[in-house]
Amino acid sequence: MKSAFRKAALVCLAWGMLIGTIQGPVQPSLSWLHGKWRGDASIQNRPAKSSLSFQPTLADTALSVDFILDAPAIGDEPPIRVEAHAIYRLSPDGSVVGQWSDSIGNFYQASGEVSDDVLIINLFDEQNQVAQVGYEIHADGGMRSGYWAKSEGQLTPFIQGMYRKVR
């Protein structure tokens, strides 16, 4: 009986080592973003309301992101609505790859990095970086997000927001 138990234990240990070898080291996760977020934002320093939705997709191998921003009319300035959709996926090396498209007419390739509570995505058209998107969870559970557009070689704030998770 002891011999059968030892053999089973060795088989389980060997199987666990094999699975660990096949899967490799634990990769960063994007699950900390999952859910729906709402908050106050600004677009070019103009006040707005905004929402972000982060949902797992493609059999939990990727993250689908939907963004909506609404800024009311101010004086002669018409209201502004911006919508964006992105798909981000963790690569085997832990980097992030994906695509971004928005209602302004942009379609970009995305690449970036993730840590425990920060995701930074660089957006590229063909070979040039044109923008950057960032998501950061704060100690109080809120999230700061921003979109910086490249202008004259510099990344400048275009959309900034503070969000709270609603689901």
C-alpha cells in the first residue's frame, strides 16, 4: 500500500513539474481591470462624463475595452462624443499587444507593459508612435486613465479621467 501511495505521489509530483514547465512562469494579468467604470473626465481641458468597460474575451485570452466620453455643449462649442474600442492580449513574454480604434477615425496597433496595477499602452500607425493610453488603480480602489496624443514630437494630454468601479 505504501509503495502504491509513493508511486502515485511521485507521478503527481512529476506531472505538476511537467505542467509547470509547459506553462512557464506565472504571467501578469489584466483581470484587475475587469468590470464597468464611470467617472468625471476632461477632453482638452473641457469637462466630460466618461465610462470604461473591461471584459475578458476570446476564451479569456484577451481583454475587450469599450470607452465612451460625453462632453456637453459649452457656449458656441457643440457637444463632443468620443467612443473607442480596443482589444489587448498578454504575450507569452508578459508584454501587451493589441489594436485600438475610435470614433475620431483612428485605428492603431497597440503594444505595452503591465504591472500589478498599471497598464501603459503605446499606439502606433505603421511604425510611428502617435499616442499613449494608461490605466492605473489607486489605493482607494479608484482608477485614473488618460490618453496622450503626440503633437510636435511630445505626448500631450488629450483625455484624462478619474473612475470608480460600478460593476
